Amino acid sequence: MQPQEKETEISQLGEFGLIHHLTDGIEPKNSSTLKGIGDDAAILTYPDTDVVVSTDLLLEGVHFDLTYVPLKHLGYKSAVVNISDICAMNATPRQITVSLGISKRFTVEHMEQLYDGIRLACQVYGVDLVGGDTTASRQGLVISVTVIGDAPRNMVVRRDGAHDTDLICVSGDLGAAYMGLQVLEREKAASAGRPDFIPKFDGKEYLVERQLKPEARKDIVEALAKAGIKPTSMIDVSDGLSSELLHICKASNTGCRVYEDRIPIDYQTAVMAKELNMNLVTAALNGGEDYELLFTVPLTDHERVSSMKGVHVIGRITRPELGCALVTRDDQEMPLQAQGWNHMA
């Protein structure tokens, strides 16, 4: 959080003045938004569609560290991680609300930076900001975002639809966001007591970007629809591949086999894991915050899903009595364990 040359105390504007200041000029872009900001509640209409809603809470010191997270990036990420939840339902995000708990150390200019990121995310993903709330916080910054989306009737995909012989697919690559966090934490430690310290991100730019500015895979949802594929189950990878796959298997009452040599990993992730003497596959399985889409499709969709850009077939769903396992490069089976991020730990 960088100091400003001229700062405005939030108390000068008050709660409603701050909201008006941050949201002035926002105009709805979705036809389902009848009334956005400016009344006691937003008015939305969704004829002939299924509506999905997701809420996320981000706490300073638990989910983000303002030592190395710029406020604009934080605003963008706060919106995107919620938008990702809507994409994971095979739905299209339409509206968001943003509520803030703000401590006295923040100024109007700080909140402008945060909202610059939120507005950018709304612009990139075609989402309307339709409301929210602000209040005082005794300790740090609190951000709560609710996202509303829709999908054609009977097209919403849940976690509980996977079946024996389904293919397990994932978009993008895994482990990069976790490695980006390691880079940031390392540079933070190195900067202690050194006001003129310049962090070293050379060769690690992709990793840092994946941590500070993740993207929701709305493009994959659109590509699946274009290919005529409706996944049988889907979830986004926020807490790690192992955790998310176990969620699907538990909800669907199935087992699974995921193959180590098929897990997509970026070159920079591999280099960083070696540099830190970390097990690369463990990082990819349990790192979290990748926000890629993990989904299952019927075996009959193999050819179509294999030809999709950015999608990787990494395993298969099995009968529940076979359990959940990682198949190593030497064909050994290891029980799949949820070792990803635990918010309550």
C-alpha cells in the first residue's frame, strides 16, 4: 500500500459519499440488470434461466498481505475469484456486489485504487457492479464480494454428476500461483529493514502474475458450449487439485485415477520448485489459487475435449470402491490426499 502525496480521509466523505465517489458513472451492461446502484436494492430479472449465486470473504492478514499486494491487483483478484465460482457452475457471471470493512489507516485514494481493480474486472468479464456496503473495521481491510450469474435451463453443472469411466480434465497449468506466492514471500523476507530494497522477479514474472492477477476461465466455459460439451461435474481449482478432485468424488460417490505425467505444469513453476527444493507434483496438486477449471466429461467426448486448446485430460473417474489415487510415472498408485489451503487452520 503506497503512500499518497495528497490523501483524503474517508470521514470527509462519509459512508454514502464514499460509495457514490467509488461507483459514480457505473452503467449496467446486462439486460438482466433492471436497476443497479442507487436504490435500497438492485433489481434483477432472469426469465427462463437458472440463477447461481456465490459469495466470498477476504480478510487482510489471512487471504492477502498488503506488503506486496497492490490495491488495484487486490480489487481485481477479489472480483475474479468470485467470478471463477460462477464459471465453475457452467454459468455466465452477470452482476456483483462489493462490501468493505475499512480501518482508519486507509484513505479515499486507497479505495480508489481498490475499485480501479474491481471496475477493470467488471469490464473484462462483462459484469455489472450493482451494490454493496461499507463499514468501519477495527483491524485491517475486509472485502466481501457476491457474484450472480445465469445459465440456460438445465445447463448448470454441479460437483455431484461425475460417473464411472468419465474423463477428468483441467484447464491451463497448475502450481504457478503457489510458486508466485513463494517468490513474493521470499522477497518480502529479504526486504526486511531495507527501505531501498528492489525485489527480484526476473524469470518469475508469470508466477507472480498468476498469484497477484489470476483470471477466471470464462473462455473455457464458452469453448465447451461451442464444442457442444456439457461437463458431468465441474469445480474451480482454488484450494488445490487434490482437494477439488476429492470434492467431486465425494459429491458424486466415485473414485478416481489421476496420472502424474499428465498434470500440466509451466516451465517457470518447475524451475522455481527446483530452486526452492520443493516437490513439483506436490506443489501442483496442493498449491491452490490457480482458478483453473477441473471438470469431468463422458468418455464419448474424448475426441472433442482433447482437441480443445488449453484443456488437458489428466485421468478418469472410477467406481467408488477403488478409491482415489495418483498414478505415478512408474505406475505406482498413491492415495490422493487433500493437503491444499485450509482457511480455518
